[in-house]
Amino acid sequence: MKYPLILLVMLITACSCNSPSEPPPTTRTAEPADAIDQNLMIALSKAKNFHHKAKVYMSDGNIADAIASVREILSLQFPPGAPEGEDVRNDARALLAKLLLGQGKPESIDEAMRVVQEGIAQSQRKSFFVANLYTVEGEIHEARAATLPAEQAKDEKHKAIEAYDTSNQIDTELQKQLMESK
Amino acid sequence: MPTDDDNDFLTGTVPDPDAEPTAAERAHARTFAELVDKTLAGRTPPAMSADDRALLEVATVIRAASGKVELPASTRRSVVEDALRQAVGGAGASTVIPISRGRARRWAPWAIAATTTLVAAAAVLLLLLRPAPRQATASLPTAWTSRPTDSLFGPIERDRAGDASTRIDTIFADRLDGYRDRQLARGGTP
């Protein structure tokens, strides 16, 4: 009875030593979603064309159609999780906000602020484009301050300074990261 | 059985070897032959004379020695174990290992050693034949991957905050380069 029992234990041990699953790969392989693909290039190409279309409208002084063209960029379908998509949308938001701001109407200024703040809120990471959105936010606060009495303008000016500071802070941080990675 | 001089061949005078057997001797021989046949058939008479029993035992032994009779395995083992028990000085039955168990004890270490060797050999083979881990070269070059575009521009100056048109041209051109390189490397397959 003793020997068969020892034999059984040895067999089970041998089997359990050989059965563990494969060790994880030493390097993570790039998934197809990580690579630049046709869908990303199509989305970038469309964004490029909408920007040029807006530029043509702007050169003709047609700000309303330029705004409409830039808005199209915000609804483009980029591959899920593609960092380029977030960057392009944030850049389009910055341009859109500036176009709205240029109209000088109070409702346009409010909409410009909404466009910028939505972009900041939806961003998944800090980037130079997010910093640019803070810059544009600062400009919007300045524009608001210009329309208000001196006493009420203080608050807007203060917010403008905060926005510029945040923008600079992000730029400094990212620049440092880029320098370290080189 | 009568014990007169003619029939008492164990204790009587030894007859001449060349002398013809008497009728009584022939009759006795026939009777004894029948007795032997009955014994071999398993029908041993319950009662017989001591002389006949002794002769019968001798006849049985002679027949077994000639190789015509084979004891059952259990009987054989029992006889051998009895002999061994006597040989070890009449020790208690518990100290004498039955032949079957003795055989198992002799083979068990060899069986375990052989099995262990086989298992070890199988493990070594598995180790040698298992697929190699994926190589680091499986990762894509950075230029082929979708990634943040910050490194293309650096900080965006305030007077260029709305210059998105120029920046999208740069982004598109850079990613197109990577996309084309990847396509060419893969033989043009998408």
C-alpha cells in the first residue's frame, strides 16, 4: 500500500510541475489596434479637408460656414483610443472657440467657453493641445472681462490668469517629459 | 489384511529375486494397485493397514518425483513456507514473509525507479520541445503606431492657437509616412 501511494504522489507532482500555463511573453506584441491603419488615415484625411475648407471660407469672410466646417471635425469617427483623434478634436475645438469668440456676440462667447471646457473635460491625458485649450480659455475670459464693468471684470481676469498658468504648467511638464525621453 | 508369512512381505524373509511371484503376491499386488488408483482419483479409502498406508505414501512420492504430478500453486507455496518457517528456527508466523509479498518488495523499488525516470524524461522532453517565448522583435516600430502627436509640435504659442490647419497637415503627413512604411514592409497588404 505504501509504494503505490508514493508512486501516485510522485506522478501527481510530476504532472503538476509540467502543467502550469505558459509564462507571459517578454514583450507585449503590438495589437492591430495600436498600428496606424486605414481607418485612422481616413479620419485624419477628412479632418485635414474640413480644416482647409474652413480656411477657404475664412479667407472669404464666411465665418458661419467656417464654423460649420470645423464642427464637422468634432463628429469624425477615429479608431477607439487613438491618441491622434483626441489631439485633432482638441485642436479643432481651439479653432472653433476662436472663431466663435471672433464673432463678438455674448452668446458666441458663452458657446466658445462651452466648446473649450468640454474639450478639457473629455481629454484622457495632458497634451500640448489641452494646454492650447487652456490658452484659448484664458482669451475667452479676457474677452468677457472686456465686456464687463471694471469691478466685475476682476473675476474674469483672475480666471484668465489661472487658465494661462495652467497652460504653461502643462507645457512645462510635457516638455520635460519629451526631453527625458530623447 | 492377513499377516501370515506369505502375505507379510515387509517383515517376512526376502524372497529370491529370480523366484516367480506367488498367487498371493499377485493378488496383493492387484489389491494395492487398485488402492493406488483410488488414491490418485481422490477416493482414498478411509481405513487401511499401516503397512498399506506407508506403501501408498511411497508410491505417491515416487509418482510425484517422476514429474507426472504437479502440486497446486497454493500447496506448493504452503510447503515452501513451512520449510522456510522451520529453517528460521520456528519463528512466529508473523516474521515469515509470504513469497508473493516478498516478490512485491523486491520489485517495488525497481518499479518506482523506472516510473520516476520515465516522468523525469518526459519533463525534460517537454522542456526542450515547448514553443519558444515570443520575441521582442514582435513589437512594431514606433513610426508605425498610433500615438500622441505632441512630439511633432511642442508647446503651441498663443498667436498660433488657432492654426489648427497647419498642424493637421503635419499630423497627416507624419502618420501617412508611418502607414506607407508599414504597408511596404508587409508587401502592400492592408
